[in-house]
Amino acid sequence: MIALVARPDVLVLVGAVFLAAAVEMVEALTIVLAVGQTREWRSALWGSGAAFVALTAVVATFGPALVRVPLNDLRLVAGGVLLVFGMQWLRKAILRSAGLVAKHDEDAAYRAAVVEIEGAPLAQRDRVAVVMAFKGVFLEGLEVVITVLTLGTSTHRLGLAAAVAAAAVVLVGLVGMMVARQLSRVPENAMKTMVGTLLVSYGTFWTGEGLRVRWPGGDVMLLGFVALYLGVTGAFVVALRPRRVRGDGVPA
Amino acid sequence: MRRPSRWGRLARGFGRFWWDFLVGDTPEIAIGVVVIIMTISLVSRTERSSVIVAVALPALAVAALGTSIDRARRRARGAGSTSSPGPQPAREDPARS
């Protein structure tokens, strides 16, 4: 077991799936907490439960089918999807770290959900609450499902990827319920940066593998990509941060 | 005009989901990845075990990311300059957070 986890490809797989699931769970939990605390917990649990069932069905339907696709073709497609997906995460995290885009604010998301429920007519509030909880969990969960399916099937470790995602969801769920409305303290952007880095690293690696590129060093190259993209991310953030201006208006 | 069937609506919704997911407001990233795959596919036919391919793929990915960030930076600066004198962080679509 220790030998398995120590493998670079498994290490990156576990890290990427765990962090992606944790980040998305924080965002979903904010909406579920808003629904539960504003309206009633039964509606929040119905909506969340239905979303979990739907997401599990997506994994159960597409997972076994994807495993039958020839490995090189699967890795090329999964690599391309992960490159796009990872770059979108990384771009957003870089822009937020540099202050060019406002950081995702869980307190604001909570307030927006409360306003939406309280704005609905009294007779429809239960239905609105269930739909909101379902949408919140399903849409955030779908990103996790795509990460699990692409990473899990390409490494032929779908079970491990699903188990890691489930562990992250349970862990964040338990901690989140205990700290309730303090989810805004979670260092979401730092986690997003790490997920983006891991997804782009895996995307680069598999796109190459799918095109039959022989990487120098084999699987160890994955860790090299992680280091490279972390360095590039740091450089982009430093370059984009507004320069401090001295008292006389000249950049310091 | 005939309304699309239930399956037609489902197919359209499925297509729209993937379009929003992979292209959305960052078409330059999707285009960049297609260019990366085509370029590496061509280069790797002659340079399969070469270090050139190993360097070119991440270098192209960094270039695509840089292009997308530069596009976002220009948009953010443009939005900031029309509303107030200082650079203001732009708000993003909360659904794609």
C-alpha cells in the first residue's frame, strides 16, 4: 500500500482528486448550509441526497464504459480535457492571487442563497430550497466527477479515485458542519492553485503519452511538471501584481 | 416551426454543457490545447524519443496559459479604467467559480 502511494502517478492522482473534491465540497456545502439554516434541513438533505445519487449514476454509467476505450486514445482525450480544465482553474487562481479578479467569497455566496430562498413566495419555498440544494451539489459535484473519471480511467484506478473523492467529501462535510458558517476561512484559492497545477501536470503527461511520446524519466516526469507549473504560476502572480507606488507617484 | 423532441432537447443540453465546460469564456485555452495536440502530433512523428518533444509540450501549455491570462488582464484593466481611476478586481460569473 505504501509502495503504491509512493508512486509519482498515484501521488499526483490522489492529491488532485482529494483537493478538487475538497474545494468543490466547500462551495457546495455553503449552499446546503444556507438552505438548511434559512429554510429547513429536510429540504437541504433531500436536494443533496438526490444530487449524490445522480452523480453516482454518472460515474457508474460512464466509468466502466470509458475503461474499455483503447488506453492511448483515452489518455489523449483525457489529457486534452485535463489540460483545458486545469488551465481554467490555474488561470482563475492566478488572476485572483494577483488581485485582478475578486476572490470567491463563501460569505457572499451564503448571503446570495439566503436572499434567493427568502425572495421566493411562501408556498414555493420548500421546492426552491430542494432545487437549490440539488443544483449546488450537482453542479459542483460534476466537476469532481469529471476529474475522477478522466484521472481514474486513464490510470485504470477508477476505484481509488472514487474512494479518495468520497473521503474528501465526507471529511469536508463533517468539518464543514462543525464549523458551519466559517467556510470563508478555508484557503480556497491556494487549494485551487494546487488542483490546477496537478491537473495541468497530468494533462501534459497524458497528452504526451496518448501521442506516444516517451518521457525522459518515465512517471517521475510528472513531479517535474508539478514543480514547473508551480514555478510558472508563482512567476505569473508576481508579474501581474500591481507595483507599489512611491509617494511621488513613481513605481517603487 | 416544429418544437425539438425531448431527445433533441436532451442532446442540445448535453452539447451546451460540454461547450460551456470546455470552451465557455476562455476559448483561447481550448484553441491552445487543440494547437498543442496538433503540433506535438506532427513533431513526435519524427522526434519520438527526443527531448525536444518533452520540452515543447509544457512550453506550449505555458504559452497558452500566458495568452489567456494576458487576455483576462487586458479585460480587467479595461473594466477598471471605465469605472474608477484605480485597478478594480473584476467580478466573475459565480456559476463558474
